[in-house]
Amino acid sequence: MPVTSLDPHLAQQIAAIAADAGRLAMDRWQTDFKRWEKSPGNPVCAVDLEVDAMLRVRLNDLLPDAGWLSEETIDNAARLQSDRIWVVDPIDGTRDYLRGRPGWAVSIALVEHGQPVFGVLDAPARGEVWTAEAGKGAWRNGQRLHTAERSELAGARVPADQLPKVDQDLTMVAKPNSIALRIAMVAAGEADLVATLRWGHEWDLAAAVLLAREAGTTVTDALGGALHFNTPAGEAFGVLATAPGIHAAAVDRLAERAAASVKR
């Protein structure tokens, strides 16, 4: 049964919950709160956990039969038995959140049978709300999103702090720490290519992948393969989100690096 048949206002309800979570995170932002590292180079803070707990209660109330996968909750294999699952990152871009920079967002996706059907990125420090519904388009602050048209890889805009020598023909644009927001930039036509060449978590990708797809972006894993969600590991090997006209060229350029990285 399609999820939209359950409640015609489900997308709005999800967005409203995301907005409440965004306000909570915004109220705590740039204040004194506990912060630590879950592992070297993997920061977390008390606000991550507070937002996560709030979202789990609110989203479970909305759809009690849906499973749960979140960065800040211990994984439970019972989710694999669920046709529907919430995939959540309470604060995607924690490094920017901790540094007082605006490149973070609350990320919520509802995944059905392995694919996202609703997605919301609430980025209050940027004054942005991004929403997408499968088959119905992607939007930022009420404006429909469209991926840029581009047929040449050279000159493609990439959100990055620096580029390797082999990619010097690309053009750097401002990079938020949130990978979801970087993918959303491609959906909005503000970047042409986002790529990661390492194993990454589904909660970083699910909502943004739907945004990108609904805006006309071509989105795959780093090797050019299809993305699936609610997998046993809850991971994918990277992401490659591009304007459609350069995706094949991007896969070719990254193929050797991706193959070497996936073997590590």
C-alpha cells in the first residue's frame, strides 16, 4: 500500500516535526553544551542526542509501525523486518554545528521497500527548508528545484575545500559540512557534482538522495551502482550526485579511485 494513502498530509506532518527539531537545535546552537568524540574524528554533542530523542518519539507517534535507523541510536536488526523505516540524522554536519557555522541540517527520510518516499532537510541556520516526495518533486522554501543542465565535466561546480591535482579542471564552490546539504546543492542547480569515495551511512544520504532524484539529478553510489536503503549494514559505498549530462564521465573519472578505496 503506498504510504501516501495513510494520510494525505503526511509530508506536511514530517516537515512540521523536522521544523520543531530544527528550532530545538537552533535554540541550543552557539551555547555551552557537552561535546565529545564517539571515535577519533567523529564528533557528537548533547544536542545531537536531545534532538534524536525528540524525533524518535514524534515520528514513532506518527507511524508506530515504521522501523528506525538513526546516527545517534544503537541499531536494532528488527528494522530489517519493516517495510517502512525512518532514516534520521538529527544534526547532519555536526562539525559545522560545533564550530558555529550554518552548514548543518536536521535530516529525516521515510523509506519504503528500500527507497525514500519522503524527505526533509530543515536547515534553520541557513533559513532553508528542503522537502521532497517521491513522484511529486523537490522544493526549497516553496520553490521547485531543478538540477542544472551540463554536458561537460570540465568546469563542473563541486562543493569542496580543496581538489586533488587530477581534478583541477573542476570549479570549487562553498562547502557546507553537511553531506545532505551538498547533495541538495546539486538538486538546486548550485553545484554540478558531489562525490564521496568511502563507506557512508544511510542516514547521511536518504533524504538528500530523494531531493536530488526529484530535481532531476542522477544519483548512484561511488561506483555508479544503484542505491538501496534499510540494508543490513545501513551503509553504502559513497555517493555520486551529478547533473545527468556528466554522470557517466564522472563515473569514469572516479572509477580507479573508487575501486581502490572500496577494497580497503
